[in-house]
Amino acid sequence: MTERPHVTAIQAKVDSIRNVISNIIVGQPAAIDMFLAALVSNGHILVEGPPGVAKTLLARLMAKLVDVPFTRIQFTPDLMPADITGTSVFDPRTLEFTYRKGPVFASVVLADEINRAPAKTQAALFEAMEERQVTVDGSTYGLPDPFMVVATQNPIEQEGTYRLPEAQLDRFLIKILVPYPTVTEEADILRRHGAGSAVDAVSQIQSIISAGELAAWREAVRTVIVEDSIINYIATIVHATRTSSALYIPASPRASLGILTMAKAMAVLQGRDFVVPDDVQSVAAPVLRHRIQLLPEREMEGYVPDSVVRDILKTVEVPR
């Protein structure tokens, strides 16, 4: 059995990870922290942003820092479910079918531009993301542990894309928004460009976390102390989405569990073994933004899911 590490030791390792990432990716500190929190929470990540803001690079870098198998699947309109899960191949020598595993059998699976594939192909990830297994031709095959899906999508282009259904979105623990860089960050990107490609830099870095360490970190997250006042705070926030006049679809109990898990992970990454209200507030939007749906009239008024979450956090009393 792996010994549970002290949270301060985890924080030191996390700081070294942040340093490695900052040498390759300019800015995006919030996205990096959310990535790390989801990683130690054993959750799947949806990354959304315009083209060219290093969504795929960030996902590849995170996978590289963990010493586990990694695969990348480029989602396209002609991608079939069997291209993800694998298929049975007939062997003429034995006159039997042999199952050939697909790229989903890895610890970190990058589903690049997931919304470019049709619904039946997206659905190939349903069972894998929820139950960590794949069923093909009546046989069930377990996926490796750890297992997480990091999916990217471009919110700008609509032609040739297929919107992810609510059931699929709900399987992602968090949705990370990657914005355009600031002027200062863009200038830094230009300066670094002369030093070499970021992709080359990723290929040269060494992993920092082993699979055993990651399992120990996740165990540390599970044992973080959460007082009843924090539990009630999370429940009240999620319940507020169900009484909001701006929402057509509110958050489910899975969202409550997601906020709790992510808040515990944020506490560990900051060297604490207990959750504070700031942890809850920092993860509320990433956990909720893809699970709630605005009324059409609210969208026309310029509201976005994060606006609703901010309003709720302002109205719900913070525990002392």
C-alpha cells in the first residue's frame, strides 16, 4: 500500500510542475491550477477556447508530466466508434475473432476537437468516462488506472461541428476556458518563439509524477477535512441554480460532488488538509458552467453561465 504523502510535500511537487509549465506556456495560471486539481481528483476535463491558445499543448504537457501512457485522438466527422474503442478482427489462422484495443486504452486520452465528430462517435466515450470500461461485442474490458479524458473544443466554429449533449457534458468534472493572452503575455510568446518550438520543448521534458504518486495524491484528496458548514455552503450554491430565474437547466447532485471533490483538491494543492470557502468559490464556475443552461432570453441579454455563478456566489452567505 502506498504511503499517504503529507500535503506540504505535494505542494512542493506541484510548485515544481508549475515551474516547468511556465517555461513552456505563457500565462494561463488559472487553467493550469484547474488542470492539476482535476488530475488529482480523478476527473475528466473539457478545455474550450479559440484556435491557437495552446489548448492541445497544455493537455499534452500535463500528460507528459505524469509517467503514464498517453494517446491523442483527432476527432473528425468520419471518425467511427471502433476507431476509439477498438474492434474485433478475424484471424484466418485460428478462425476466431481477436479484440484489438483502440486508443482509449491509455491513462490520459486527449480527445482533440471532440465536437467535430458526430454523436454516435462521441457516445463511444460514455461508458469509458463513467465506468472506466469498454464493452465490445458483448465483452467488457477494463481501462487502465489512472484513466482520464482531456477533450478540447473550439466554441467559435459551428460548421462541421456537433454540439456535445448534456449527458456527455455532465461526465466532465470541469470545463476550463482558455482565453486570448494579454498584450504582455503575447509579447513574451513572441520573444520565446525565437528560442525554439514549444512542441520540441514538451518532447524533451521528463515526467515528474509517477502513477504511484498520483494514486497517493488522490488518496490524500479523499481524506481532506470538510466541515459541515462547507458542505451546507456547497449544497446551497447548487440549490440556488435550481431557483434561478436565469436558468433553463440547473445543476444536478453530480455538480455538488464535483465542487466538493475539486475544493478538496485545491486545498491539497495549496498545502492544506482542510477546505475553506475560497476553495469552493474558485472551483464553482469550472464545475458548473457546462452543467447549467441559460434561458434563451437571458442569452440574448448577454448573460453567460459564469455570470449566473458569480451572482449566486454573491448572494449565498459565506460560512465563517
